[in-house]
Amino acid sequence: MGAILQRETGLPQEGLLRRWNDVLRDPLLREAPYRIELNRWGTIEMTPVKPFHSRVSQRLAVLLENALGGEAFTELAIVLPAGLRVPDVAWCSPAFLAQYAEEFKPGSLALSRPPELCIEVMSDSNTYGEMKEKTDAYIAAGATEAWIVLPDLQIRCFDADGECSQTAFQVDLSTWSVT
């Protein structure tokens, strides 16, 4: 009965980390020009990486570090009940970095919980539903907020109560751009 339930709910965190370790060690996947994630069952999901997408992510990471301090990461692996996800941008406060310092050391495969802010940047290969599912997963696992950057660069912010009219973080989103 336990194996049947596991198939319905997904792999436990340890199973996802074992699977992720296999992915990281695979020489073919290491060279793939795709962002790789695992769904809750440990199945590989690959998304093409495109220059504009990377640029948007990097500009947001710089904006967050300048406005909030702490550290912003592009493509930070996080193990969640919904799978091993890699937000395009993740921002960590100094307190989060201190609390989870062991998980940032060499040899660590992924964070065990999301940092305060996780951001997904939509590309033409994504659907809004996919992005919303990921932001919901970040919030459910402990992120304070999750954002979706739409193709027109508008940002939709979400917290535990749902969509927010603006972010609770002290970031002026009205002035950011990618040009």
C-alpha cells in the first residue's frame, strides 16, 4: 500500500535528491542547453534556455541585491514536495543565508526549502499555468513571495493569500528594465 501511495503523492525529499544527484552526474545532461528540473515523481523536465530569458533573470537578480542586500541567485535548485524546482531568480536575506549556510557549501545538491522570494520568468515555451503551479509550490513550501514575469515584462506577485497588488519587499519595480 505504501508504494502505491508514494506513486500518487510523489517521491519523498530524499528520493528527489537521489534522483537529482543522478541527473547532476550524467555527462550528457551536464552539457544539455536546457534548464533541468524534476517533477514530484522524479521525472526530468527540460526547458530551453534563451538569451532574453537569461538577461531578464540577471537584471532582476541585480535589482534585488541592490535594493534589498542579501544575495540573489539565478537557477538555484530547491527540493519541494512538488519536485526539485529551479526558479529563474531566488533572493535570500542574510538571515536565510546564515540559517541555511550548510546547504550553500560544496557538495550540497539543493536547498531544502525555498528562500524568501522565488521568481519565474515566462518564455514562449512556458504556459501561465505551469508558472503559477511553480509559484504556488514555492509559497506552499515557505517562500514569502513568488513572482511571475510575463512576456511583456509585467510582474505578478503572489503570497500565501494569493495575488498581491504589489510586492511586500522594498523594491521599486516601476523602474527596472532589460535594455
